[in-house]
Amino acid sequence: MVEQTVSLGIAEAHAKLRKVLLGKGCRIVAEEPPTSVTVKQGSLWGISPRGAKKLLRCRLSSVGSGTRIIISSKLASDWKNLTIIGSALAVIVASLCWWIALDLEGFVATQEASYWSWIATSDGYVSFEFAQALAMLARELAVFLAVVIVLEIAIVVFASKKIDGFAEDCLRSLG
């Protein structure tokens, strides 16, 4: 949450704030002139605090001869849900790849049929080289997905901590 007091009347401050928000690509979702404006900003695919899809609630109140503006920001629920679902699917696929890699490596080492050994079998012929290559590929994919999951967690934490950066820019633009 960020706040600033400007030396404008409430109606003028509301009009100027609205203009700034629209100029920065926001979409108004609710408005009660001259005391509040709620906007959506950012993209579902944004990964930075400024680019991530968010909801900004702006409240204006008269303070002496000026106007106090309070803006609270929160990540949009669809942005958070996409992140959670994507990460959950990545965990599932990474786990599956790790299991396949371990199973195929065991198959190559023991040369006894295993759950995933059928992948390296064609017309009764077993290719241990192919099984080893698939095991390595599956392991590399699992590691890649694990790195992606860690990065996604870091993005969510960073975006959550710096979510008010866009609101601060908007207030600076008011002067």
C-alpha cells in the first residue's frame, strides 16, 4: 500500500489519477468518482512486479486543501492460479521424468525388464544404448523443470514483495 497527499481538490485529483492510470495501460473495472478507482494492470504472462497482472484499488479523500490518495496493489487471482497450476504440472512431469530415468538406468544396469523398459524395445529387440539415451534425456528434463519451478517461486516472491512499484510510479506522475 502506498499513499501520497497532493495539493489538488478531490475531483481534480481523481481526474488526474484516472488519466495517469489510463495512460499507463490500466483498465478501469470499478469507479466511484471522486473517491475511488479500481483498475487492472499488467499481463497474465508478465513475470516482473510491474508486468504481472494485478489489481489496484485507489481511494481518495479530502485532507485540508489537498487530497490524500491511497493505492493498494495485489496480484490478480488468475495470475496466481496460472502460476500455481503451471508449477504443479511441472512438479508432476519432473517427477515422472525422474522416475523414468531411474527405471531405465536400472534396466540398462541389470538388463532385466522393468516398468519403462518397453520404451527401448522394438520387435523383440532391446536397444540398451537407446534406453541409456532416453534415461539421460528424462533426467535432464527433470532437472530443467526443477530449475523452472525454483525460478517460478522466485518470481512469485519477488513480484509479491515489489507489487507496489507500479502504484508508486503512478503517484510520482501526479506530481
